[in-house]
Amino acid sequence: LLSQAMVAMVVVVWYLVKSMSKPKISSAKENELMASLAQFKSLYKHSPVPYLTIDGKDLIKSHNLAATRLFRTTIDDLKDTDIVNYLTLEDENELSVLLGKIETGYSFTDEEVQLRARDGALLWVSLSMFSGSSKGTRLVSMVDITRKKMIDIAKTEFVSLATHQLRTPVAAIRWNLDLMRKGLEKASDIEKLFGYLDRVERNSIRMTTLIDDFLNVSKLETGTFATSSEMIELSNFFQSVVEEYTGSVEEKKINLKRSEQPSKLSLLADKRLLHIIVSNLLSNAVKYVPESGVVVLQYELIDKEVVITVADSGIGIPVDQLDNLFTKFFRARNAERQATEGTGLGLYVVKQSVEKLGGTIAVSSVEGQGTTFEVRLPYISMED
């Protein structure tokens, strides 16, 4: 019994010595540490940068409010879900390398990857991952770079398409100028020379149209299209647009009908955007209507909206392709069979311009019978 008591006493003394050897933290220092911890937790929770903490199995164990907004979900919906399931890339090899880094716990910064939010939206994020405060955990940050990525993609598409589309009219101009030079040397057929001049003019106009379309798309997509509102008298404005297509209307003997209700109406809007809308819709109607066909251009004031309608008795649009009509570079299959040329940008620019003015656009069409576009813009009077 004595020996057991001695052993017990030795154990107790050892624990006492051990506890006494540990540096004691003063209450003031402890309060300071607690305050720092609370500050860190508050910063983590309310930071504008989305943060997540994941465990060794890539499961999300905690996240801040910014992450909730980024994933477009509720506070409790992300917990214990696998972060890997939200990430994607078109390049499977790049995605495989990134997922390998995540699964092995490798620290990295600013990896660009696509994030599929809980509502199905596809976003671009700059992803970084660091070792967490406790063993096996990792801190993940995500910066939304969707807008920047869309601008980069728009610039790339612009350069690529511009290079491709402008090559044809430039080649045609050079070819016809060469023919003119040879014709001038012989000076034998003046009519041929004028024919070459006509082709040069047509291709130069086509180049101008292409450049305008490209620039408008680029500016609208990147948000650099500077708008300035002014009062536009619609009757005179419509007349000026119609005059741009007088030659084509007369050549095809088109019956152009106009209706204006009321006859004198002014709309507060950006004149360049309104011109893009009306000009493109009228151009398409004139382009795709057959000889002696009908084109209707009208506006009317309905409640607090100006409703602009452009209708034609042209080739129409296949019903299964209507949903794609306002997407970039899209041309309906029957339009592609026509001899007329197009970039597939016109209606895309129209939709972007309508939305920039706070309006909406709708289309109805029957293949082989015609198409009707209806644009609704908010009406603001001088009194408003």
C-alpha cells in the first residue's frame, strides 16, 4: 500500500510540475486573443470576397455570405457538398490538372475556372486555395471574373470575325481596281469601267457596314457604348431611315406602308441606338422580301410604351429557329440560301440596343409568308 501511495504521489507531483512549467497567459492577453479571433471570424463572414473552408474530402464545411451570393443559394445549402462538383472547363485536360491540385491539397492562386451556380448559371471565377488553420482543412477564395472574361472573349471574337469577314470585300476591291487599271490602259469599254466602279462602291459600303456592326457589338458587350438621350420626333426620324433604303425599295418595287399614331410624337432616347434598331429591322425586311412584296413600318403609343412594328411578306423564319434569332452570328437556314450576304450580327445588335434603352423585342413569323418584329420602348414625355 505504501509503495502504491508513493507511486500515486509521484504521478501527482509530475502533473503539477508539468502544469507549472507551461507559460500562463494573462487574462488581458487572453482577451486580446479572443478579440482578434472574433475580428477574424467577422472579417471571414462579411468579406466581399467569397471564402470557403473545405476538408480533406473536398467537402465544404463553412463559407461566408459572399460565397452564398456567388453560388446563388441559401446559407445552409452549400454545407457538406463537394466543391469539385461545381467546377468545370471546356478543356478536360486543364480541368483534370486543376481538380488534381484540389484533391491533393496543393496550394495555388488565381486559377481561372468556370463555376456552375446552384441555379444553373455558369460563371467564371479566379480560384485560390491555401492550407487551413487545422490539419486537413483548406481555405478557398473565389473572385468573380465573369465580366472580365466576357470582355476578353468578345475581343477575341471581334478580331477573329473582323479578319475573316473583311478579307472578302478587300479582295474584291483590289480585284476590281486591278481590272479598272487594265481597262484604263485600253480605254476601250467605258461601261465595263463603270461596272468595276459599282463593285468597288458596293464592297466599300459592305466594309463600312461590317465595321459598324463589329464596333457596335464590341461597345455594347463591354459596356463602353456611351449613350445620350434627346427628344426624337419619330415621324421625321422614320422618314430619314426610309430614305436610306429608297434605292432598294424602288428597285424591287416594294410596297412600303407607313403608319404613325399619333402623327406627331417625340421619344426621349439615344438617337444612335434607335437608328440601329429601326435601320437593321427595315434593312432585313427589304432584303428578304420578294419583288413587289410588302413592308410595313409603323409606331403607335400604347399606354406608357412606344410600340414600333416592322413587318414584311418575305421568306419568314423556320419555327424551330426562332429561339436562336437574336444570338450572335446566327442566320436562319433559309436566309443563308438567299443570295444576300450577312454577318449574323444585325439582330443581335438590335436586341442589345433595345435592352440598352430599357425595352423589349418580340418576333412572330411563318416560313414562306413573312415576319413581324415588335419593339416596345418606355415612353417619357416632356412633362414627365
